[in-house]
Amino acid sequence: MRVDHADVVVVGGGAAGLSAALAAVESFAAAGREDAVVALVSKVYPMRSHTVAAEGGAAGVVPGGVDTAEQHVADTLAGGAGLGHDDAVRFVVDRAPAELARMERLGMPWSRADDGAPAVRRFGGMTNPRTWFAADKTGFHLLHTLFQTSLREETIRRYDEHIVLDLLLTDPVVEPVETTTATTPPVVEPVETTPHGGPAPLPVVEPVETTRPRQVRGVVAYDQQRGEPVTLIAPAVVLATGGYARAWGTSTNAGIVTGDGLSMALRAGLPLRDLEMVQVHPTCLPGSGILITEAARGEGGVLLDADGARYLADYGLGPETPVGAPVARRMELGPRDKLSQAFWHADRAGRTIPTRDGGVVHLDLRHLGKAVIDERLPLVAGLARRFAGVDPVTTPIPVRPAAHYTMGGIVTTPQGQVLDAAGAAVTGLFAAGECASTGLHGANRLGSNSLVETLVVGRAAGTLAAVSGARTPSPTPGLSDAPEDGDLRASDNPGGVGRASREQARIVEQARALAERWLGMRGRGTESPAAIRRELGAVLDAEVGIFRDADGLARAAAVLDDLAERYRDVRVADTAAVFNTDWTQALELGAMLDIARGAVAAAIGRTESRGAHQRLDHPQTDDVARHSLVTLDANGAITVTWPPAAEPAPAAEPPSVVEPPPVVEPPPVVEPVETTPRPPAVAAAAPVVEPVETTPAARPARPARTSEARP
């Protein structure tokens, strides 16, 4: 097994992962650690990450206008339906304008208004236009900007087309702690007296147990190009692996969005929060699930039923607005969950147009005209022509809902510090982007809040990972305690760890055992993975969609239990070591089954309707908002607990927030200016992390050693 070392490992090459990697490099440089290595691990070439498919834009208040940060906070909390966290929302909202301006300085081609200010468009659930955009290819340009910026950083070592198999974590350790008090016991047996004539006071020792915080040690991965497992040892890891909506049969997500990071966290004993909260986007192409961005409705597109009527007003989204003049939070600009629910009702009322892929309604853009469509919505026009066979300039686009975004994820603080089931920080482990549940989105995400989250939380998590990596003593050669001769690199000795520390030997053996478990799937099994995958998608579409009920969820749970049992004997016919897609797809299928079982268990337990989770048999919303927390025991049994959403998050170490939120000057100048952050309404502002000071005596100046230097 190859063993490499890094100061920070980032898993995922999308916007959150690249933001984290760049922030870590910047933080190390500020601390005098220009030699620190950041390993960027991605199962695809980074430009194929799912961020590239984001179309509409990123939310941030443009200063100098009528919009305010307070209104952005209020809109986001209202969309979250009681499960949003005020501190998490404020953390992102306060920093959003500066992050979007930072992207422009790095080369992001934001569309501009006539006066030179950033152009903003309306999005569902937003009171004011605040979504910055680059035509309708925002994610494409954003990912290009971040990726090309990362190419100039020599200390970012890319591990493209590497599948991460598992996290390497220390086990929880319960330790006795002695508490001593200098009091005299109530009953004292005769003892020898002191020279002063009396018994000496005896200490009372009370045994107390405490749990040592778990600590990340790295990840175990598989190099698909070379066909070998790799242990990446590091004192800090950032998970930026995306969501899990590809588990549904009809989804806007790319084939790689399979919940890998969440499944790793679940297997490692960490909790996942609100897995049942899955957003169904109302406008997607039938059959393929290709997204037709909300920006089309923000520009003035309207939805029509089979009779050509604007049906949304009949389902609580009225009053009807003028065609081509959208109004915030009404009709086509209502929250996504409400529009999808309106489609569900219209479909059952016979108001949709039948197709082989189910009923559809029409998204009509014809009144916008060719010039507007070509300037603002060129990607939408191209997708409609190529995949639906219609030209939106002359013909409405057929659309229907599809699974789109997952609000559930790994439990973290607003800054991305991962928490365990007891609410304690897992030392060195962070998460950002769709795989993380920071409290920003609550029970339903507002469109365009997710892209800016990847920038803000990705940056915060990367900075904290660098701080954690610099503070945490490393048990591995190639890092802070490496000897000058460099002879102890495990990667120089593939057959063993040589004179490396016993701690490293334990890490490598743990990684080897985990890798062998997954590699043992090759060349065995009888159950068709394709059949399991089809049944998984079908049952989630049918029973865990826009509306749910107890009978349907029970059917879904039974099917998933059966699929999980069959998966134990899943067939992986290909035994090749290099680019074995049979095997990698079987791994992804296992991850989707893990998360789907957790999502259904949480949906069964949530006997209310809230946000994206709507129960036909429980239409009421409970007075007390509660999160679902899903954990997995050693036997594979799922447990769901229900802590109140109002409980404050515990303080996590190391202290978070690496910089105060800057304020952006009025347009057209969008340069950020640092200022003192305003205090949040609920939680106190997190402390600012001071730069980590190092000296040549404390840390060698030479680069951390790895088995190879990637450009």
C-alpha cells in the first residue's frame, strides 16, 4: 500500500473543495508555512465536478441598493421552516458579498447591469433580487475560476480519479479522571496522629469518566489510474463530496453525486442530520431530469397547465402576477417546495400533459423574446433544443419535478467543524458544501444560497483545517516531526513503514484493513447491481418524493432492507485493478443505499409536515421544530434521535471564524473593505483565529514529503 502525507486533505474537487484548498494554502502562507502540502482528492477531474452544472447564480446583497443583509437572513430563515440556524445563516449572509467580489478579482465573469454594478436576478423565496449570475452558466464559470486559480498553487497536490474509501479516525476513548478535594471524611478510623496531635485531612478521590475527542488521521483511497490503494495521512481533512440526490431515479444530479462522504461519516459513527429533507425542483426535463434553472422564471417565464392556464394561483401561490413581470414570493417565484407541491396537485387533478415519462406542464419563455433568451438564458435554450426538441423562442418547454438538492448532511458548526453524536468537535475533521449540514438551509433551501455557501463555508473550513493541522502534533514522518534525512517516508517503502512511528503503523494497518474489505468485492457476488440500482431509484421516486405517508414509507423501508440484504452479495464481475467501473459503481451504490435507508427512517419518524418533508397523513407542523439525527451502529442498525432545533450548538475547538465579514462598497466598485462584524441576533460572534506563529526551530522549512509531486 502506498502511503503519502499531507498537512491537509480535501476530499472533493468542486467549488467547496477548491475553496477549502485555496483557503488552506493561504492560511499556511500567512503562518509562514509555504511548504505545507494540501492534497486535493477527487474521483473525477475537478472540472467534471457537479458544481459545473449549477446554472442560476449565487446570492449576495449588492451594497448601495434597497436590499439588506437582514432581509436576506429573514428570507433564508423563513425558507428553512424552523430548522435553519440564525448563526449559520448570518455567517454566510454577512460574508457573501465579499466572497462574490473575491471571485471577480480571480476572474469570474459576473454579468453586469448597465451602470456597471453586478447584475442580480430574482429567485424563488427571495424578497429582493440578489442573485449574482454569469448568464445561466454560473457554476461552469465559478468552477473554472476556482480551478484555474488552484493551478498556480504548487503546494496543492492533486489526486484526480482517486476514490476515497473511508475516513481514518481514532476510536473514542473513555478515560478515568481523578477529582481531588481537601476535605475530611465524615468517618475517620483511628490512624497515626501527626506530631501536632491530630489526624491529617485525607483527600477524597471521586472517579469521573471523560471521553477523549476523536481525531482524524487521514483517509484511505484508491488510485484508479495506477490500480493501487493509497493511505493519505494528515492531521486535518475537509469533506466536500456533495449530496445524495442521485439515489432518486429522476434527478437533476450528475452520476457522481452518490453520498460518498456522508456514507463514510455514517460508517465512522458520526451523525447525519435531516436526511429526509430532499428538495424536489419543479422545472426539469421529463425523463432525463435535466435542470431548467429557476433563473428562467426569475427572468419572467411562466408555468402553464394542459389548457394553457397559469395554475399556480389555484394552489396557494397567487394572486396571479402580470406575464413577464415576476413578483417576489408569488406565483413562479414562490419557494421551490411550494411549486413542486402545486404540480403534484395539478397532476392528480388531470391538469398536466401526459407523456411517456409522466405528466408535464409548460414553461413558457416566448414573451421574453429571442434577444433576452440568448443573452440571459443561452444554456436553457440549448438544453431545450437538444434534449426536449423544442426551441423556447417559439415553443414552451415541457417540465416536471425531479430530486435536486439534499439539505441533510454531516453535522457541523456554521464554519464547517464536524461534530460527533454528543455535540463534541471531531479534531481535524471538517465538511463544507452540500455534504454538510451547517444549519444554513434548514428544511428547504432557497435557490442561489448553495453556490455562495460553497465559497463561504468552504473557505472557513479550509482555513480552520490549516489551523488545526498546524496545531495538531503529527505522528507521521514528512510533517512537523520529520527527521532531516527523510529516510522514514513510508511511501519509499511500499512493503512496510520502516522506522516510522508505531502510531503511523497503526494508521496504515487500519487503512489496509479498510481497503481490503472493499477490494474483496471484486470477482464475486450474484446479485445484479443494475437491478438493485433501478429498484432503489423507483421506490424513492414513488414513496419518498413531494408528498409522503406512513404506508408508502413503510413500503420504501421494506424494499430498502431487502436491497441492502441483496447488496451483501452484489456482483462485481470485473477484477481489473485499473479503472474498474464495475467496482466503483458498486461502491457508489452501497453509499446510496446507506443514505436512503437513513432518509426513510427519518421520514417515518417525522410525523409532521415541514419544508421539503410533506406528510399526507400528518399535514400539521409541530410547535417545536426538531432535527433528525441518524446514526449507524456496528451491526448496521439505524437509530434516529430528535433534538430540538433551538438548542445552541456546542462550542467547538479550535475556535472558528478566520476573518471578520467584510463590507462591499456600493456598485459599480465591488472591492471588499474589512470592518467589524455586527453581532448575530442569537449566537455570539465566534472568536477570530490568530495567525499561527512558527519558527524555523519549531518546524523544518523543507517541504512535507510525499511519494510523488503532482503538478
